[in-house]
Amino acid sequence: MNDKGSYKPLTYFQLMEVSLRELLVEKGVLTAAQIDEAVEDMRRRTPERGAQVVARAWTDAAFKQRLLADAPGACESLGIDVPKLRLVVVENTPEVHNAVVCTLCSCYPRMLLGIPPDWYKSRNYRSRMVREPRAVLAEFGLNVPEKVQIRVHDSTADMRYMVLPMRPQGTEGWSEERLASIVNRNSMIGVAVPKGPND
Amino acid sequence: MQPQFVTDYPALAPRFEVGERVRVRKAAPLGHIRTPFYIRGHEGTIERLCGSFPNPEELAQMRDGLPAQPLYRVRFRQKDVWPDYRGADSDVLEIEIFQHWLEKA
């Protein structure tokens, strides 16, 4: 057989994960089913949850007000469980553009956006986003006018941040579902803005 | 104190008010520090109180981190932090900083 397939030996961390997982099961600390369930639960958390929250805020002024004042409570009312007091939603306006980074590690609102993209954890993004945010945003294709204030949130401790983007023009009368479909992950981190039919 | 900041563990009373000017202590202790190095020694304004949380520097040493430290979001002008900052004068950075890292400016 010449075809060796895609087999590769386990990396150091993969081997550590397998060893730890098997030991926990063997010692009766966790069952294999509990581990599968925890992994599935992580997979179920995707940016669609965040998009659902944004679309509701765009269509329901009272919900938006609550989201900005008490994000965990507002999410709970949509059936999304967020640890109390640990989520802050920041609103983009014609005067202010918000963006989120964690310079110390990779703190991220996983409850609403799932697993962070690799670039979010890169040294390049983490070190430059607080130092030259306008240059970094331009690399993402987002040129923020000088008259708009850029507010960078360095997520260094117990809070997690999500950006509430502005609703694009031309989306008047759209259903929540249709609105949610134009809200992508990057726009909730603040490195992009949702595109409407006129953009 | 506002009800949402009440904790079921002992916490220190907040010493700073929203809008107050503060300076981040310029110190370099060893250990697990959640105050970014680049902001130490800089002045900013209290944007909001986030609540009180066990001190992460103590948690990292397997201690309980109590009494909990009030945690603030502090707003800094980019041009105060980076003298050669390229961007609008109004651009800001907001960072969570625990009370024991702050002093009156």
C-alpha cells in the first residue's frame, strides 16, 4: 500500500487530552456520556445565538433597553443562559464604534458567540487592537471615519463583551429571522458591520 | 449599594464613583495579574462598577480571594496611553481593573 492516508501521530496536547479524559472515566470521576454532553453543549453555542439577540434588539426597543442595562437578564428572557453579571453589551451608534479584544488571553462571550476564531487569540490581534485599532479594522476591511469615536474594550477580568451593531438601512419591515441572517460573528466582535441590501 | 452588586460572599466596599479620575498603580508584582502591563501608571475615568469578584491574584495561589475586590471599567484616552497614537482625539480604551490596582488621580 502506497497510500498512507491522513494518519498523523497525536500532538503533545492531544495526547494529554486523551490521557486525562480516559483517566477521569477510568477513575469514575466522569462518565463518557457526561463528557460527550459537555462537548455537544459547546458545539451548540454558535454565533447564531448572538445574532438572535441582536435581531430582537433591533425590533424591540424595550428589549434593547434591557439588553444594554442588564444583558444577562435580557438573554435569559430569550431562553439563553448567561452567568449573572458577566455579560456587557455595548451599542454602536453613528458617533461610537465598539470593538472587543482580550490582550491577556482570549476572553470571549462564548455563551453567545461559541468558540472564538483563531485570529482573536493571535498575538497580532491582541497586541495591535489596543495600540492601533484603526489600522487593524482597516485590515478587516472596515474603515471607520475620523469623526466616529473608536471604543476598544480590553476584556481583562470577569466581564465578557458583545457589540450590538447598528441596523443597516433598507432593512425596514424585515422579520427577526431575516435580520438575524445578516448579523455575522465579526460584527458582534466589532471588526465588521452588518451589510444591508443597499451596501 | 445597588442590588445587582450584592454578593453571597464577603466583599470590600467600592471606593470610587462613576466619573472619578483614577490612576492605575505602577507596580510589577510577580504572579497572575489581570491588570495589563501597558496600562499601569496611566490615568483614566471610572466608567462603571461591574460588581465585586474574588481577587484573581489570590485565586491563582489556590486561596479563596476573599473579601472580593470591586471591579471597575476604566476609560482611558488613547492619546494619553500612546503619545504617538494614530486616530481621532476622542478614541478610547476601556479596561476592567480591580480596586486594589487603582488610586485617586
